[in-house]
Amino acid sequence: MRDIVLIALYALAGATAAGVLGALALRLLRHRSVAVSLTVVAAVSVTAMLAGTLTVAWAMFLSSHDLTVVTTVCAMAAVVSLATALLLGRWVVARSNALTLAARDFGRSGSFAAPDGNATAELAALGRELAATSAKLEESRERERALDASRRELVAWISHDLRTPLAGLRAMAEALEDGVVEDPARYHRQIRTETDRLNGMVSDLFELSRIHAGTLSLSPSRMSVYDLVGDALAGAEPLAREHGVHLVGEGLGEDADGVPVEVDGREMTRVLGNLLVNAIRHTPADGTVAIAARHEEATDTVVLSVTDACGGISEEDLPRVFDTGWRGSEARTPPAGAGLGLAIVRGIAEAHAGRATVCNVRGGCRFEVVLPAAP
């Protein structure tokens, strides 16, 4: 037993000496390639084995022949190990270089394509992560391009919509100033109307800027769907009478009243008001605009919907209905505003952890605002 312990100690001493020298070599060569590091690791392993074996052999006073045999066997093993390490290192370095070139192209072109061929698990994982990052960046660039195009359209439309009432105000002011107006009161009323229109456009722009900046301040409170819809109906009734449109409420019985929501009443009233005004303006006289509420028990959500008789929206325009500044076809271009109402609807709905959707129905379209039911 004592001999075994001595042999183990001799072997440990020799291997430790080789390991220390290998660790120093790795530290000095830590900035070199993977192939060099793999070669050093293989050399350390073989050297440790050789040092331990030779230390034990010399301590046991083996014959010269036996010592030569042991040394030769260890040397051959060292040669094979080093050759294998070099081949493995060259393969890993080649794969790493290919991945580096692909990443460099990624930086130039913005798209990443993983190099062909087999790779280690780590390099393959790195390639997958780069590919996923490339896809996310492409999606981000697409969103940025769409947002930039939307901003350009908005600037063009706002410029046009501001120029028209400002030109009218200037003309009426000059006419009043020159004293060539036969009915000044009518001009005064028209100036007030145009001023209110401009004020509404500026208010919509300010609201939309707060939504996009994430600074929309909400003061949620628990209220019933019935109160929300009732306030919206009362506010839109005069406009409906002016356009000769029938305004009705559907599904507003006890069930709707008993389903509470936790929302900012002012902002949500604005959402329903925008939807009703939009529906009334695009529904022909003698048409019907219906507002409804229902509780989806499966998802525990409350759905507020506004259905009009506008004749429908083209399938190409449906995905853009809630985009900032969207106007759609000429038939749906509003007589006032800058196409911001529906963008505000979506922004406020999403700020309440909900969503806004639109779909075509028989004779018109239906806008829906989905909100989580209050706990």
C-alpha cells in the first residue's frame, strides 16, 4: 500500500509541474488563435502523462530498456495527440473565420447568412443568434421605413389641411377689413368654424404625439360599459341628426351594465366619440350607425363595436386603417381633420392593454375596441 501511495505522489508531482508550465504557456498565448490554445492543451495533457510516467519509472529504477520502451510509447502518444489537436484547431479556426466573414458581411449589407458546413455546438448557436438578430433588425428597419413613410404622408396631409382653412381665414379677414362684406355675421360664424377646425387638428396632433412618446397619462377608474356607451351616444347624437343618420345602441342591457372595465373615462369616451364621428360622416343619409357592447367570457374581455353603412373598406386598405394620417379612398376622405382619429383610437386602446380592429360587414364595416374586463 505504501508503494502505491509513493507512486501516486511521484506521478502527481510530475504532472503538476507539467500543468503549471502549461498554464503559464496558455496565459502567455491567450490572445492567439484557438488552434494554438488547443495544441497547448493537448501538449500539456501529454506532457503531464509523460512527466508522471517517467518520474515513477526513474523512481522505481527500471532498466534502461524498460525506460526506453515507456518513453517511446509516451512520445508516440504525444505526437498523435498533438497532430489531432492541430487538425481540430485548424477546423475550428476555419469555421470561426467563415463565421467572422459572414458577420462582416452582416455589418455591411444588414443581412446575415450562416456559412455552410458543420460547426461546433457553440459556433452553430452563435450563427443562429446572429441569424435571429438579423431577422429582428430587418423587421425593425421595415417598421422604421413604414413609420417614416407615414410621417411624410402626415406632413403632406397636415400641410394641405392647414393651408386650406388658413387661406380661407385670410380671405375673410381681408374682406372684413376692406368693408366689402354684405353679411359680416356670416363671415364671423365661418371664421369661428374654421378656427374650431384648426383647434381640433392641433389637439389631435398633440394627443398623438403624447401617445407616440409614451407620455399619455391615464387615470383609470372602475366604470360600467353602459355609462361609457351612453356618454358616447349622447355626444354623437347632434352630429347624427345633422347628417340624417340613425344612431342606435345594441346589446346594452343588464349584462353589459354588469360588466365593469377599469379605464380612463375621458380617454375612452374620446375613443368611442372618434369611432362614432368617423362612422356618421361615412354613412349616407337615412343610414344606421350601431354601437354595441358584449362580454367575451372565454378571454374575459369587453368588446365595444361601432358598425356603419359606409359600403366597406377595400382589402388593400384594411391593414392601414389605423396608420397615422390614413385617409383611404376618396369616398372615405373626411371633410375635416387630418386622418388622426383612428390612430388615436388605436393608441389609447393599446395604452389600456387592449387593441383596436376593423373588419368589413354587410353594407359597411365594424370597428372594435377590445378591453380587459375589470377584475
